[in-house]
Amino acid sequence: MSEGAVADGALPEGQRRAERLTCQRERFSLPPEAHYLNCAYAGPLMQRVEHAALAALQRLRTPYVLHADDFFRDAEHVRALFAALVHAPDPASVAIVPSVSYGISIAARNTPLAPGRNVVVAEGQFPSNVYPWRRACSDVGATLRTVPRPAARDGRVAAAWSERLIDAIDRHTAAVALGTIDWTDGTLFDLEAIGARAREVGAAFVLDGIQSVGALPIDVAALRPDALVCASYKWLLGPMGVGVAYFSERFACGVPLEETWLGRQGSEAFHRLTEYREAYQDGARRLDAGGRAQFVLLPMLIAALMQLNEWGPDRIQRYCADLAQPFLGELADAGFETSPPGETAAHLFALRAAGTVDVAELQRALERQHVHVSLRGPVLRVSPNVYNTPDDLAALVEVLRRHGRGRARPLRPAAGQTPEVERAAS
Ligand SMILES: Cc1ncc(COP(=O)(O)O)c(C=O)c1O
């Protein structure tokens, strides 16, 4: 545990919020040589999360120590911690889901669609927030309306793309389904304006939060999405196989994907389970995935969410911004462009080669130097977090300096080309 971190916990809430975060690498187990700048691929486990997993596993040696309460307690703790993280007023609005696709599928299943109605999505969105809508639309003859990413003007796309999204929403729109940021380069949508337009026409506002929640502040009470879905293994720093989804009243009382016994009222009384009930548990609990009493995954997620609530996403975002800022000039000198300030998040951004690069050679050089980023053609997605140090950025700059010169060439895939699924450089 770092000194800064120890001092952190001892500070009163207000003062702690004002303090900058120090590097938290000692809380993780990354090897010293690893320059891991790819949290958008998967977050590394914190030691406290590993300890939670081990303790939970050991508890399973003797299942007779598990009581009926244990099937509910961790899930309730996760709901409360996630609600606190995203400023959702009521933990009952949080469901436990295994994946983003599961949570989005709940929203799609509970969105009334019909011929003539449409669902608005952004071009190049991650498939988990596309396929459920494709299925829901094609089942009834509704339209999936994909809003193209505009060409960059002076490196800027965020405002123009947000405007296009707003323009695409009309009185026939049943849902607007987006990522909280663009997952390939961190472009920041104007979520407030898009959400307001969705509400104006009565459309559901559905967000895939996996690439920002945890590292970028989000206030559900202010933004008022109808769904905000996150798997835990990226910026929530939890394990794979479990996630969380906030649902507004529009969906919280909807039809679940599975009819689970834990989702029914009275399921706490194990001796009366066969007195079958119609009524569901309160709020979004009915939407929990079957088998959500995950005796290892939930304690891991609790440990991670506790830590994130202690740090605060605002301070994590500032840490990432402070980390990259001193290197932007050197990256430009090396022949790699970043977006102008305010265009992208600080925890996830892209570097675009201004000239030709030998992508295969760049990949090998990154591997040799243990620099882990996502490489999609000549575009690098860089996604730091609180365990990164200036050394990690310096190592990246060093590799790029040797590979970033040459003639300009197109940087983005041609329109209509299927987006490549992300691939780690590791
Ligand atoms: C934007 C985005 N959404 C969702 C996912 C994962 O989806 P799921 O939880 O359905 O596997 C990823 C994984 O890379 C992602 O980048």
C-alpha cells in the first residue's frame, strides 16, 4: 500500500476528494517491467480483490457455513456500492448481470417496438449494444438507425457526432442505445443533450458504461438514463463473469430474461420455496441473472467497488489526465496525433500515426518493451489507470519515437467496414 493511499483513507470525505490521487501501483501485482496501458481490454486485479477471492473460495470448502442470508447479502452490498458510485438514489435499481450483452438484452426485450419505430445507435458501437437491438428490431420489422461517425475537423468529432445523434432521434424512436464513450478512441458524447432529446420523444436512453464507469464520473440522478450496464472486468476492476446494471423505473419492473427463484418474493425462506409466488422481489432485483449468488465473484466485486468509491472516479480521471499531459508534446513529435482537449476521456484515448507505420513491426516493438496497448491498424488505443506511472508513458513514447515517421495515409477503416474486435498488444 502506498503512503498516499494510507493517508487517503484517514482523511475526512471532503478533504479526501480535494486531494489528488497518488500512484496506486502497489495495490496491484503487475510485474515491474510491465507497462500496462490497456485497462480498456481488462483491468488488472488488485491485491484486495485477490484476497477477497481466496477467502471466498476457502469458505466454499465447507458449504455448511453458508446460510440463506448469504444468498442475498453480497448482492445487496454490490447494489449499494454501485449505486453510490454512479449516484443512483436507490440500490434497488441495480441488477446483477453477467455481461453487458445480458443487461442490454433486458432493455431491448422491454422496449416496445413495431414496424415504423426505430432504435438509434452510433456507428462502430461494441456488438453487445448492437446485436440485442438488431434481434429486437428484426423480430418485429422495426429499424435500427446507425448514426455515422462524422469526419474529424481539426481532430474534433464529439460535438458533430452528438448533433447527428440528436438529429437522428424522432417521434418514432423507441430507444437510443450508446456507449458512455466511444470504445475505440474515448470520444465523449454529449450524453446530457442526447438523453434530453430521447426523453423529449419518450424514447428509452440505454447506455453501455463498461468503458468509463469507475474511471469517469457519471451521475445517474442527473443524467437520467433508463439503463446503464457494466461488466466488471475493465474500469470497475472486478472479475470477469459478473457485472451490474442500473435500471430506471421504465425497465426495473420489466420482464426478466430468466425466471429466477431468487427474483421472487419470499425466496429468503428456503423451506417455503415451493409455495410458488407471482410477485417479484422489489425493483430491479427481478432482473438479476439466474445463479447470481456468486460466492466468489461477488466478494471480489465488492472489494473492487469499495476501493473505487474510496478513490472516486473524479480523482481517477484527474490522475489519468495528469499522467498523460506531460507526454502529449513528445507523442506529437514522435508522429502520433492525439485528439484536442475535451474531445476524449483521459483514461481512454487514441494515438493516430501521422505517417505510414509498419504495424506488425510496431506490434513487435511494443511487445519487446512490455508496452501493452490495443493496436488497430495504425491507431493505438491507450487506456491508463491509477497503477500507471510516468515511466509507462515514457516507455510508450520511446517505442513510438522509433516507429512514427513517414508519409501520411488514411487512419480509419473505410465506411461500412466491420469494426475489428479489440485485440490486445500483449
Ligand atoms: C464497449 C464494450 N462493451 C461491452 C464489452 C463486453 O461485452 P460483454 O460484457 O457483453 O461481453 C466490451 C469489451 O471489450 C466493450 O469494449
